[in-house]
Amino acid sequence: MAHQKILVTGTAGFIGFHTARYLLNRGDEVWGYDNINDYYDVTLKHARLAELGIDINHVEYGKTINSFSGNNFHFVKGNLEDEELLNKVFKEQTFDGVIHLAAQAGVRYSLTNPHAYLKSNWEGFLNILEARRHYGNGHLVFASSSSVYGLNQNYPLAVGQSVDHPISLYAASKKSNELMAHCYSYLYGFPSTGLRFFTVYGPWGRPDMALFIFTKNILEGKPIEVYNEGKMIRDFTFVDDIVEGIVRVYDNAPEGNPLWDGKDPDPSTSCAPWRVFNIGNNNPVELLSYISAIEDVLGKKAEKILLPMQPGDVAATNADVAALEKAVGYRPTTGIQEGISKFIDWYRKFYKV
């Protein structure tokens, strides 16, 4: 595939940063868009941008900053809900495609800050769709979430199953994004694909996620809070495997399923150029086993405070990724022990501990 000009939203974030770096390494021109909000420590976001060649001291809202690394990366600080700025960026650059990873993240945060999700995940996504409709080209790949499965316990979770019972506003916003994208793909004919991420972890990860919190507290000799008494099961997926899947999907835009039947509708495909996929490790691990792997790498035991399930959480996630494997040859390769070791190596170097 020829080198492309690609907009990646959320480039100061965990997955967006890794995706931008991957695309730059293969020779694409990448435009980053992020509001650098303070949902978690902004110094980590600044450090990610510095890795991409952006001097945070020169960043101003709405202003384009070019990478000092000469790596064909350009960055704009902006809000998704700023329709005027987003349209300006799209109109001036005419992107070959969009990988939309910016969003208000976090299940538990949605319980106490619901309006943040309305602005970013609904209004912001609508602005992305409208800008792509009027000024963009190519494939729109966007982040969904395994949380859309909600109360569904038919494991492993497959894209053809029900996602009609989400149990957090975050999950509801992600399901809404899938539906909104389908409308635009059907009405305006441009390809879009939603990716349901399953518990992503790895270097440069978010401080509000389990691996980061557990590593930090164990090293500092502090207890860790373990929900559902550690019996939760998660399909932990290493970030490099996630990014490989994102880019493979981006490079293979859907054309519409000619066999799709409105009398027996497949919820994961359409007659429109639209699809959704699970993207996970397909190897679920109990939380206590995950903690044990962290302890092994650190060489230090954790003091555990066992707590009940938290509101909005699900007991288990387990991805059926057969559809993604069939479509783009996706197969994760990073085991839990290897992935945790890579994270902890990064953590020790970054925080000098």
C-alpha cells in the first residue's frame, strides 16, 4: 500500500500513541489530534507526544505543531466537540483515512462524570462522522469496546451476539458509535469499521488500569484493591497485538456483505460498507493469575484487599476473534508473562524505580 496521510485521534493517549508510532515507522504521514485532558496524569501524555517529536511547550489549542524528529508527524491540540476546528483540520488536509481512537475512557468514571461521555463519545463522534462525510476520504476505523457486551455471558463473546444490555454509560456510548457509523456508511457510502478492544495493556499504559496500579502499589509496598475477590476473568491483550490488528483492519476497508439478508440480519456486517470486529487475545486469564504473573516479574508479593464487584464492571470477558482472523489474518502473539515483563521494564525505566 502506498504511503498515506492518516488522521489518528487520541495520539496523546495509550493506544493512539502506539498506533501513530507504528504508522510513522512504516512511512505514513500522521496527523494527531488530542485535547490532552486531565482524566489522568498529563505528564505521561506529554511524554508520549515527546516520543513522537512534539515539544509540549510549543503546543497551543488549534495550532498545528510539526514533529522535531522529522518523522512526518503533525499534531493539533483540540476537542472532538469543537466542530469548527475539526472541520478546519479535515478541510485543509484531505486525509486518506481516519483512525479514531480518542474518547472519554473508563467504565467507573462514567458513573460519576456522565456528561463527559455525552460530549466526547457522542457529540465528538458525530463531528468525526460529519467531517469525514464532507471533507475526508477512505476508511474510518474507530474504537469500540468489549464492554458493549454488558450482561451477555455467552462466552466466548462473538461479534454476532447480542449487545443490547450494556451496564455502563461508557458501554452505551460505544454501542451508539457502532450504530452511528453504520448510518453514515449506509447513507453516504464511506467504509467504517468498529473495533471492540478487550483489556489492552503494555508500555505507556494508562495509570487508571489494573497493571499500572498493581505495579505501582507493589513496588511502593502499598496494598492493591482486588475486585470480585480476584475472580474476574479478562482477555488481556498486549498493545502491540492490538495495533497490528488496527492497522491490518485499516488497510482492508469493508465493501459491504453481498450475502447480507435483512430478513435474517447479521449484526456484525451489513449491505453497507461497515463492520465490527472483536480484537483481543482469545486467551482469558483470571485476575488472581494475572496478579501472580506481576508478582513473579517484580519478585515481590502483593498485599491484597479483596473487594466485591464494582458497579458497571462485568465478571468476565473472552473474545472470539475468528471473524478478524478470517478477514485480515489477525492472530495475537504476545503471552501474558512476556507482555507484563515488557510493561514493567518500561515502568522501571520511565519512573526510575
